[in-house]
Amino acid sequence: MPPSWPGSPPPPRRPVFQASTGSTSTGRRSLLQTKRDCPMSFETQNYTILTNKCKGPQYPPTKCCEAFKEFACPFAAYINNQSTNCADTMLTYINVHGSYPAALFADECLKGKEGVSCEGIPEIGTGVPSGGRRAQGSSPHPLVALLCGIGALLFH
């Protein structure tokens, strides 16, 4: 951590660790707990929905949040899961691809611990509990099931 100068405000801190009041099997309290790695790869996602609709220098909150939700809501089960680092990972890649001001989407579009609100926007099926609504449309497409069945017959 860089030194602080007299009269300067302390550097901002982001909670990386979370206190736990439960006890472990040894009877000691676990004071620091890290988040699990995100099982979703945000490195390879297509960010053009954001970069085409959310542009500076004004970055209009309504347009930017609509674009953010359009991009993020299919992954809501991942990014709203507080036990993983998915939200932080996704926001990092969004800023890499769009060079957005720090915390633009986190401050304007996320709803605190509830995460992103995705009313009427379908999610991908993940099987990951999000603490929010359940993923919709998680049943596989019939064509995929048919192709898997044919493949199983051919290679059995």
C-alpha cells in the first residue's frame, strides 16, 4: 500500500475478504474467506453490445445500463452469486474492452448485494444458485438433444 501523506484521504478499499463468525472444526474462528474463481469465462465474450451503445464522453446512464443488462443478464446466475468473483471478473473485462470510467457500471447499474436486476431478460442455464431469480430457458434445444442421441447411437 502506498504511503499516505498528512491531510490526504486514505486510499479506497474494496472488500476482498469477508469475515466469518462461524467456527471451524478446530474451534477457531475463520476471519478471512476468499471468493471462489468464476466458472464462466468472460475473457472470450462479445462486448460489442456495450461498446456500440455506451459511449463517452457523457456515458448516458440509461443507455449504458440498458446495454449492460443486455450483456450481463444472460450471466446473472453467475454474477449475482456472492460466493464467486464473477461480477468483479466481468466488470474488469468490460472496462478492458471499453475503457470505461472506473465503476461506471457497478455504481450506475448494480443494485447492491442483489446484483443486476434482469426483469424480462433471459439468463443462460447454469445450475448455479444466484440468490435471486432462477435461470429461465435452461432446457436444451430439441435439435441438440437429437444430435446427442444420434452421436451416442453411432459411437456406441
